[in-house]
Amino acid sequence: MTAIFDVRNLKKTFGGLVVTNDVSLSMAPGDRVALIGPNGAGKTTFVNLVTGNILPNAGSVMLCGEDVTRLGPTQRVRRGLVRSFQVTRLFPEMTPEEHVALAILQREGRSGRMFASHRAMPDVMQEGHALLSRLGIAHLARHRVSEIAYGQQRLLELALALALKPKVLLLDEPAAGVPQSDTARIEQAIADLPSDLAVLMIEHDMDLVFRFAKRVVVLAAGEIIFDGSPDAVTKDARVRQAYLGSYADARSVA
Amino acid sequence: MLSGSDTLSVTGDRRARLTRDAIGVLVILALGIAGYFLFPNNLALLTRITAIALLVLSLDLVTGYCGVATLGHAALFGAGAYGAAIAAAHFGIADPIAMLAVGIIAGSIAGLVSGVVVLRAHGLPQLVLSIAIIHLAHEAANKASGWTGGSDGLAGIMPDAVFGLWQFDLWGRTAYVFGIVLLIVVFVLLRQIVRSPFGMLCRGIRQDPVRIRAMGGSVHGTLVRMYIISGAVAGAGGALNAISTQVVGLDSLSFTLSAEAMVMLVLGGTGSLYGALIGTLAFLWFEDVVSAANPFHWLTIVGALLIAVVLFAPKGLYGSLASYFEHRGRKNP
């Protein structure tokens, strides 16, 4: 498989502190990769480097064979690199219907139109409703986001990402803060993601990681210390030492 | 596929929204006609209210819809006023439609310039930049007295008849009707724009610009576009003021007017366009009544009214009414 997303030797320093050191990560369409690591491992910095919110000191980010290292965040989104947020970022006064319509129109370059309502665009309305139904929130289409439950807001966050038809999707702790009762639906939605989409999930919840990922990448102190199968990750000595040790202990106690 | 009921609800929605806008237009029209017959000696004041309403609508576009804090919005209004006035006084462009067009273009350019400057910053620095702009514009107009008449104001504006048919008369009837028609046209256009995908994008930017960027949307470009539209609307208001009063003074380019426009917008309620209209009407009408009734303490009374509104109806007159009815509508569907 050819890589659709290829991070090569990425390096970032803040002052004298190396926060991302020679990180390389390659993904093919359909990949399901989980990025894990203890607090302070540099996961957030890595996400910001990949999405273009901060620029690296060295290394490159390739998307569909194109070098996007020097491009800003919006340019990368338009090329198919889409992220979701760890804490939902939605428009509280707008409805889910408006959210997905805006995302679809944005994708198609029609969001600057001034003399038509999205409601008068049957193609946008159909696609939007299909997307909301797929995530099981179509019945909330006309409610204000501030009035719907957090679990459903997380689903809408996913719907927004999907409406942009990404090639590479970065999920930043998609189940964070969601009550237990709703996590199953979010996991289902993640399992149902398009099969040709490359998904990189940053996650703390190891149960979710093991159910989702075909491949696990472990980041510690700014470096990738493991890149392999979920089975192998628990047996890896360095990973145990850096990260899973404390987790395994906690688990055996519980 | 869209099912039959969905299609119905889409067209039903559209009808509901069109009905609401039609009601809005009818209310403006009815108030306009009532004003014409009830206050025939006060048409100049009513025309001024109309011109200021355009300024406040324009402010609502950037503040209410985009969340940009500005206390320098009269710069756009003043640009339109001086643009139209200079065209008439120095270049002999006396056709009111042409003067209006010049005002709109001047306002748009002022909108572009102040948008580019003001949008460099956020929050309090943004507010300070906007204040700097209005002071600079005021000072520039004061110094360029050869063009603007400086502190004496620019007189000698003699607009021709509208379409060669309706002369501007001593009682201000033509100017008044001209203003009301202009307001209705602008209002209908703006309702379209705020409902459009572009308007939705602006509302999104106000609520979470980071999310808009994560969708691939351009925050700065969108806001600058809205600033230009806002400038066009304020410029139209300024031109109307120039045409109707036939003199333009530095007060149309003042910090006071900018601040008052903001007060009117907050009084009526932001982000609906209706609030801007109601706020302007309420503020200027109240100011007129109170200043006539009590010339010594009227500012105190206006201040007390504002405090009352902000405390008891923080969403403004229209915003509070609208949310009251929305609340009631939900209780008794």
C-alpha cells in the first residue's frame, strides 16, 4: 500500500527543550492506528505539528504525496487532513443540521454564497441528514447544540469531521468526558468509519485502543519507542517501563 | 433520498421564514406610513432615524453576527456621508441615486480599510484600534477642510429630483420616502445574507473561530468580506444623511456617534437585524421626547433607561421579547 500520510523525521524544540524528536509515522488508506503515551509524552505537540498549528524545526509532513509541511491548518484541512477535538468545539447556538450543512458547503467551496439558504439546497440537506442518521442523531437535527447531551455532541463532532470527506482523520480522545452509557455508540460510530479512511486516534482509554487499533504507536519523551501490533505492545519492555507499567499495576489492583 | 415529509418541511420552513421577513418589511412599511401622517412636521427627525438605523444595522453585521468589538463604526457612515457630499459639492454629481452609489462605494472602501486594521487584533486591543480609527478619520476630515469644510461642515449639496420626478422639498417628504424605501431594500438584502451559507459562516466564526479553521474555513477573509458589506450599508446611511440634510459635519464621523450606535444595538439586541432597528427607533425617539420634556436632565434619564435595559433585558428589547415568546411557545406548543 502506498502511504497517504507520511510524517518523516519530525523535530520540534521549544527553547532548549526537545518535545518532538525525530518522529516518523506512515499510514496507508484504511489504517487504524492508535497513538498512546504517558502525559507529557508530546502527543499534543505532535497533533499540532501534523495539523499545522505549529511549524517543525526539521522534518516533513506528506499528505497524498504532497509536501504540506509549510502549509497552514486550513490548507491541510482542504487537502483532506481533518481532526476532531479532545474537548468538543461546536457552535452552541447552531443546530446539528446547520453544522453539517456548513461543513458540506465548506468542503465544496460554497460556504461564501450570499443569496441562498442551505435549506433550499436539496443535495446539502440530503447529505447532511444521511450523515446525522448514520450517527443516530438525526432526531436532534433542529435542536440547538447547547441543548443536546455531551455524548451526542461528540457524535456531532464526528459527523462534522466526516462531512469534510477526509482522507486522513485525527481523532483526539473521541470518547473523553462521555458518560459510560454513551461510549458504546461512539465506539460503534468509530467502528463504522469508512474503510478507505486512514484514522489516527490519540487515546488514553486502553480498552478502546485495543478494540480499535490494528497498530499501536507509543510516544514517550518526544520519541516513538514502539510501533507495532496491539498484542506486541503489552509485551514490549520499553513500553511497559515508560507507560504500561503503571497501567498494568493499576489494572491488577482493580 | 429525501422523503416526502422532509421535502414538505423544507418548503414549509422556507415559507415560515419568508413570512417572517414579509412581516418585518410590512412593519417597517406600516411604521413608515404612520410616521409620514402622524408626524408631518418631524420628518427630518424620522429620516435621521432611518439613516442611523442603517448605521446600526451595519454595526450589527460585524458585532452581532461576527463578534467583532468596535467603537469606530461611524467611520464607515462618515465616509459614505462625505463621499456623497464631496461628489455633489465638488464634482457636481447631484443625482441622488448616483450620490447614494458614491456613498456606498466610499463606505465599502472605509469598511475594507478599517476591517483590515481592526481585525489584526482581538478583544480589548481590537476595541482600542477601532477607537483609534474613528479619531484618525475625524482628524483627517477636520484637516482636509478644502474638501470637507472642516469644522464648519460641508454645505452646498443640492440633490436633483429622484428619477427626475420627485424634488427634495422643504418638509423633507421626498427625503423621508427615499429613506424608507432604501431601508426596506437594505433590510431585505441583509436578511438574505445573514441566512445564507456566508451568514452561517460568520455566525460560526463568532461562536468558535478555531472550529471554522478546522473545517477549512477562512476566518480573516470572511470577516473582511463582512466588513466591506457592513461598510456599504453604513455608507448608504451616510449618503442618505447627506442627501436629506444637505450638509455634512464632523459629527457624522465622531466617536460619539460610534458609541451611540453601539448603545442602540445593545438596547435593541444583537444578531437579529430586527434588534438594530428597534434599538435605533427606541433610543432616538426616547432621546427626542425626553430632551424636549426635560432639557436639563434628559441625559440622566437616558442613562437610567440603558441601565434598566441592560440589567433586566440583557439580550436587548427585541432579543428578550423573542426569547420570551420562544420559551412560551415551547411550553404551549
